[in-house]
Amino acid sequence: IPKTHNSLIKQSLNCEFLEFLSIKGCYKGCQTSFDHVLKNCKYLNELCISQCTSIRNFDQFRQCENLEGLELAWLGINSEGFQSLLGNAGNLKKLNIGWCNLLDEDIFMEDIKMFTNLLELDLSWRSCNDQTIQNALENCPGLTKLDLSGCNELTKDAFLHFSSVRPHLIELNLSWCKGLNDTGLKLIAENCPNLEVLDLAMCCKVSDEGLLSLRNCPKLSKISISRCSQLTDVGFQFVDSVHNILILNLSSVKITDDCICNIARNNLNMRALILNGCPTVGDSAIARCSYLHNLRFLSISGCIKVGDFSLVPLIRSRKNCLHSLHIPQVSITDDTLIEISKHCLALRSLIISYCSFPFSNESYLEIANNCKSLTTFEASSCRTITYEAIHEFLVNCEALNNLVLVECTQLKCWGTEILQDVWLFGRNLKKLDLARCHINVDTDLLQQKKIIKQALGDSIKINL
């Protein structure tokens, strides 16, 4: 509920036995309401006030004796305000202070020692130093989830202390940690054998040697290794010992078809595969994905070597099971779109922008008439799509939230008609993007857009 006024929160949350409260993003006029809720809701167990930037006084925290979960991300809390939490530090099991950069690190590294029962800790995008991480790991031995993404000041020494959480750590986010190298990753893999979720995105110092150490983490089920520029097929041999991967993100990694085939062969239950920006991946790798019988999400943006040869049999093999298919900037034709319309009736998200070959308008019509569960459809730079097809999407796909048609120049004379259809049929639409379609934006069209936004709410974004 963005821009919430004090009265709304006071009226709706005057509940003595309230246990959970989230007002994330309510950045206007929250301080009085916040104090009111904390004073009266003495049984509050979990509180999320992330991005509530108008809250500056945290003294009322001292009354929350039952508080176990607290999210303060993107909040302007300083070290003095943080002191208000220390009285209940021993009770907290979940603490999120990501992006809270007003905290004095020298003070915080000592304060963190008091949170001895923490299970989940988020320190993302803060100026954490090695000593802070050491104190957190040594004094919070029960940690199961730790987020250190964007902590760029950490060095390899920070990762020497992961032995303190060896039996428990399940989820670890180290994305954008520039100090992580092979030595640090080896120490983590050796001391955290129960890891299930690991994010190493943009850890550019990690090479094949470090990645191979993940053989020590056989329970891994969700892995992101995107944009790790030093990795090759050799490092991914760790999958010979890891067979439970359900979600895998390898975007912008220099891997070959043989590597993808080996990963798929060892993880037949995979549900989501993301290979965006992997121009070396071709048809043989995607064809192998036909054997992933639980595959629900496939994203291969920019895999220019992939075409109908592999996608058509993949779509046929996953009949009515694919939920999201993101295939922009690939080399497909109408054949793939026709197969989507026949075999992906439960599809929720389809992205076919900037593909190499033009599609016929009939292909769009088939998708609009058959894939009625779509919530997202993006066809930017598909210059053959007509107003007739857009009309069918708005009429048939009642759950449609996002419609992105940038540079679809066939629509340049149909701005008024499209907005009229949005008014009549697009009640769930949150985003309509017709940028660079050369639509003649006159006074009447702007007035029509204003009326739609007033009727459907400010949450809808219309870009002409």
C-alpha cells in the first residue's frame, strides 16, 4: 500500500493480538502510525518496514518483547536507532538490514554479537568488513540463511570463518562479492556441506578450480553462477556429484552445448534453466532439455544459434507444462510460435522480442486465441504484429499484466483503438509499452490515457 496515510494504518491495524505486519514501501507519513502499532500490538512476532524512509524514531522497539523477525532494508536507521533493538536481540531469529549504510560499522560489528539466536541474516549492499562477518558467524552459530550480496569490501579472510556455521547453513548469497576467490569458495564448500541455495553472480575471481569444490555440496538445488567470466566447461564437472539442481542460472557464462547436456543429464528434475547471453549455446543443448520432464521455466535470451530445430521438439515434449518461455533474440520462425499455440496452453509468460526472422500475424493470433493464461507478453521489434492481434490478446488473456510492444510500427495508427481496448478489457493490465511505435500522440490520446489511469489506478504504466 504505497503512499499510505496515517489514518488508514490506524484504522486497519488497531489489533491487540496482531502477530505479523508488513508496511514495506509505505514511505509517506508512517512515524505516528508506526508508533501507534508498536505500542498497542504487544504480541507482534514479525515486522517488515523496509523502504519506510519516513520512520526515524525507533524507541518503540523496546516494547516488542515477542519480536522474532525484523526487516529494515533501505531504511534510514543509524547506530543510535539500532541500539533500540538490542534489548530484544536475543529473541530475534530473522534480521534484514540490507542497504542500511548509516550504521557505523565499528559499532555494528560489536552489536551483532548480541544476536545469538539468529537463523536468517541479510547484510546485503552494506560496507561490511571482515571483522563484522567474523563476529556474525562466530556468535550466530545457528544461521541457516546469509545474504552478503554486494559486500564489496570483504576480502578472502572473511570466508575463513564459515566453519562456525558448518552444520546449519542452507542458503548463501555472495553475488557481487568482488573479494571472493577460489580459496574462499573452497573453504565455504568444505565447511558448508548442507548448502541448498548458492548465488555467485558476478564473482569474477572465481575460476574452474573454485567451482569444482562444489562437489562437496551434494544438496545444492538452486544455483546462480551468472556473469562469472573465468568459468569454462571444466568447472561444471562438479555436477557429476550434484544431482538435485532444480533452478540454474548460467547467464553470460562461456559454456558449450556439451556442458549443458552434461548438466541436464545429471539433473533430470530441473524446473528452471536460464542461459541468457550465452551465444555459444546452440540447438543440441536445448534439444537435450527435452528430457527435463519437470521443466517449467526456460530463458535463452541472446542464444542466437538456437532455432526451430531444438525448440519445436522441446515444446512438444513439455505439452502444457511450460509456464514461462523467454526466447528473445533467437533464430526462430513461425513454426515455433505455432507449436507454442498448440502445446503451451498453460503458458503464463512469453517473450519473443528482437528475433532474427519476422513472424506472420497469423502466428500471433494463434497464440492470443489459445494461450489464454498469459500474464506477460513481450514482442518488441516484431514489426508484423497488427492491431487485430493486440485486440485478441486483450480480449482473450484476462490475466494479462504486462504487454510490451516497443518498436512495433504496424501499430502507429491504432493508438486510440488500443487504449479503448485497454479500457474495455485490460482491467488487470499493469504495464503497456508502445514506445517507438511512432504513434501520433495528440491531445485526445493523452486525455484518453489520463482517464484510463484514473479508472484503473496509478499502478498502471502506459508508455506511448
